[in-house]
Amino acid sequence: MANTLSKRRLFIQVIIFWVIWLGVQSLINVPIEHHLTGWSQEIVLDGIKLFVWCGCAWWLIRQAGPQSLAVDPQKQWHPNWSFTAGYVIWAVMVVYLLAQFWLVHHGLRVAHTFLPEYWGRYFLVVGITEEMMFRGYVFNALLKHFSFAWANALQAIAFAAMHIPRYLTTVPPMSPLTWISNLVSVAILGAIFGWLYAKSRSLWPGIAVHMTWDILVTLFA
């Protein structure tokens, strides 16, 4: 019975966080994007994401306690320098993305939409905030109740769903096909980040790969 209640509480927590982020994205971030530009916009948006995502993750981890998590919340911040698979996956991802961009654009050219400010949003901030919430808490808690395969699938789906608030407020709106392809891609990436976390028992391999993916896609796509 207690196990069932814990699962239900975790499910409700994810939904509540989704609603919170939808509200923040719709009522705070979108107006900021309309009224601020350049570094001022970037710093404010980065500060909001750090506060909301890291703040909620920190609070949820403290409320859960180490006994409700598969990986010690303090030890998961220790770098696992001997985790060879992390280096391999990072290198494969870099080669894959650069090769894809080279083939599509007949060379590597920085996208005309890229701004220097994006180094903060898509490199420094996103990887840390999203990995802390979804691998450091959600996946960590799921591993206490489900097998690795089920826990990884569930957190990957939740991770993809957490991108919907951003897609809902994108202007101009994305097409249904773009929605589907983006959500599938994010879910697959979420599963890769989950595997890195579970095997290394550390957040840093996932953070490194996550940051690399986001900045390369933003830089060359």
C-alpha cells in the first residue's frame, strides 16, 4: 500500500510541475521574450529556469529523503571519471550531429538564427536544470518502484511531455508533424540520459551529453 501511495505521489508531483512550468512559460517567459532582447532577456530567462527547475528539484529531493531514492542525492553529484561509456556516447553523438549537419547543409555553417546568448540557455542552463529534475529526482525515485526498463521509459515520456509547454507557446506554431518528431526525439534522448545516469550513478555524464546535443543543434541546425 505504501509503495502504491509513493508511486501515486510521484505521478501527481510530475503533473503539478508540468502545470507550474506551463504557467511560468505562458505568463512569465513569453511576455519577457516579447519585451526584452539580447543579454537582458537571456539572463532573466536563465534565472527563471534555474530558480523553478533547480528549486523544485531540490525541494522534492529533500522531501523524498535518501530512503526513497535509488541513488544517494549527494553522491549523484560526484563526477564518475572512470565511466568509459559516457565518453563513448558523447563522442558518437558529436560525430553523428556534425556528420548530419554536414550532409544536410553541404558543410558546417553556423545557423543564421544563432545568437551568442544561446550559449547560456542551451549549453550552461538546460543540461543542469533538466538533468537535476528528471534524472536526479524523477528517474531516481522511479528506480525505487520499477525495473530499469520501465523506470527509464516512464521518465523519458515524462521528459518529452515537459517540453510541451514550450511547444504550446512557440510563435509561429509548429506543425503537427514537427510536434511528433520533436517529442519522439526528446523521449529517445531522455532514455539515453537515463541510461547514462543509471549506469554511472552520476548526473554529470548526462549533463555533458545533454549540453553538447543542445548547443550543437542550436549552433548548426
